[in-house]
Amino acid sequence: MIARLARPVLGGAVLALLALGLLNGCGRSKEDIVQKARGVSTRAELEKALGQPSDIAKLGPLERWTYKATNGEVVFVIVGDAVTLQAAGSSGDKK
């Protein structure tokens, strides 16, 4: 009887820990993102290292992948399949 009651509580605890882990993954700094992307040269490698970007902007063969960080954002420019440029900056509005 106790084991049957403990199952939903345990399941809820596991879901809460998973959700917390996902939220914590969003708490990366610019430095963490740049470090994880070091040595990456293709789109597939970048996605494997960092996951899906927060935003993708496309213009023909050019793509701008933006990853949000706790202290700004990191932008990667992709041409074709090659990661050609990275920049890190604040995400605040410029005046």
C-alpha cells in the first residue's frame, strides 16, 4: 500500500528535477557557450555542442544563430554548412 502511494510522489519528484535541469541549462553564460563551441566548424557540430539556438535568422545561404546567455548573447554566422564567425555581446538595447 505504501509503495503504491510513493510511486506518484516519486514520479512528481523526478519530473520536477528534470524541469529544474532544463531551466538550469538555460542559465549558461557567454563564456560557457563560447567554450563549448570552441573548435566547432560545421552547423551539425555547433548544434551537437550547444543544442538548438534561441533564434535563427536566415538570408539566402547565410544564417545567424543566436544563443541567449545569462549575461548577453552569442551569435554564430553560418554560410552554407560552415560556421564562419562568432560574436558575444550584451542583449540590451543599444541607443
